[in-house]
Amino acid sequence: MQFFTEDCVFEAPRGPDPWGRRLTGKAEVRTGIEARFAGIPDVHYGRDRHWVCGDRGVSEWTITGTDTSGAKVEVQGCDLLELRDGKIVHKDSYWKIVEQV
């Protein structure tokens, strides 16, 4: 959380609105990030790439792990970031939707 501003916004990939679920402020964002780790206790971010251009950044990654129901998780995603003074002010997270066939 040291990389986030106090007034940060995190838009999670799932939620009731077109932008997912919007969490505002460092306390709410912390709770949202903690929920991801609680839902996939052994979560691992790998095969990652990151870059910054001015006040924008991108983080690409693959999450692997096991969710609390015991189901294996492997999904690619990315975060689109807005930065202010070297810290994240807005994190917009996207995941691929994996369908079991």
C-alpha cells in the first residue's frame, strides 16, 4: 500500500457496475486487495511485464493459485495505472474470463 496515494481509487474487475467495483481511499483499497488474497490464498503473480509512460502505467500478469473452493485458477490480466508524484492514484484491473468447456 506504500505505492498508493491516500486518495487512491481501485476499480476491481468484478462488481455491480460497468467499471466493476470501485473502491475509494487507501483503507477501502487495502480491504479490496486483502479480499483477493483471501479468495485465492496461494495467489501468485507471474509472467509479468510493467511499464510507465509519463503519468500512466501498465502491469500485465498471470495469476495462478487455488481459490477457497479448491478450484485451480490461472488467468491473464492487466492493471491500467494513473500515477501522481510516483504513486498510484488510480488502478483499473482487468482479467480474462476463463470458461470451462
